Amino acid sequence: MSLNVIFVRHGESVWHGENRYAGATDIDLTEHGRDQAAALADWAAQAGLAAVWSSPMLRCRQTAAGSAAAAGLPLHLDPRLRELDFGVAEGLTRAEMRERMPEAVASFEADPVASHFPEGEDPAAVVERYAAFLADLRAEHDTGAQGSGGQGTGGQGSGKQAGGGKSDGRILVVAHSTAIRLTLCRLLGLPLRDYRRRFPHLANCALNELVLSDGTPSLLTLNRPVTPGVPA
């Protein structure tokens, strides 16, 4: 059996313009980010979604809420979908990092996994929590079990299987750039250290759809824009 998962990076955030690193920092969307979320909701209304999941971080919840409503589905939150914590780099631009910690930046650019920023989360740990989330989705899909609704796994971190929508179809997952790119590398058999090179940019509110089947996962779309009036 196969399962389609559509990863979407949240809408533009207030630190986007200055390109400040926002991992564990819970920041708001810009007005443009809200417009992007609205366009995503228009797409979601006709996308045949079975469930909508989101990181509990504000920028993702603001992005995902309209899509869930448009699809007639509850919004489920899961803490495993939060972004990587960038440690001492949180809230800084790359120029500020180079000024304050040039050696750490050089090491990060050479290998962002083995040399992640000091006091930050190990990217390999991020991949493991996303993999656990996807395993729960897959188990729910394969068994045809029904979730209990409400916040699902997430909001409470209860350890229940991820679910709560229909047991088949396409599942929208609104999350974060670095975590999604790391997960794409894991699913496609690419070295984690290459996530910035293989996937240099994920556009806000663009579609990144995978088929998770019994064999190797397949990437159907990458950075596909949502266009009003274009069928999902």
C-alpha cells in the first residue's frame, strides 16, 4: 500500500526578510505569509486531503489552520514536527554569525550535521523524530485505523499513532525548511550532510509530495507552487 505525504514549509515569517535563523524561536507570519497560507487553503479545498498535520510552532499553525478548515478536517499538531533548534545561531543572520563565531560557521558550512551550531539540536535527532511521525502515519494508513480526533498525537505528546483523518488519500504536513530537507535526504537515501546542497531552498507554502510505498519512497513534486484555479 502507498501513502502520499505533502510536506509544506510554513508561510513567510517576520525574520524572513533579514534571513535570520528561526529554529526553536516561535515567531509570527508576515502579512505576505498569511496571503501564502490563504493560497494554500484554496488549494487544500480541492486536494482530496485525508488529514492535515502541523508543527505546533506558531508560524506553522497559522499556515495550516486555513487549509484544515478549507478541507473540512481538524488540524492535528505533533511536537515531533517542530524545527531544528539552532542553538547559539538562533535569531542571527549569517553575517552576524560570521562576525561572532567564524570558526563555527566554517565548520557548519563544511558539514552542517556533524558540526551543527553549538548548543543546538543534533540534525540526526530531528530526522529520527520525523521518521517516527511518518512511521505512525504509515501504520495508521496500513491498518485503516481511525484516530480519535482533536489534537491527535501532538498537541499532548501522548504517544498515540498519528492519524485523526481518513485512513487513505493525501496527507498535508506543514512544517519547517531544515527539518523537511533533512527528512527528504533520509527518505531518498541521500547523505544527511548534503541537505543544504541537494535541497538549497524550499519555497514558502510550495508543495513537496512524496509517495511512501512498500518499496523506495518516490518524490513526485518539489517546490511546486500553489496556483489559484489550477487543479490539485
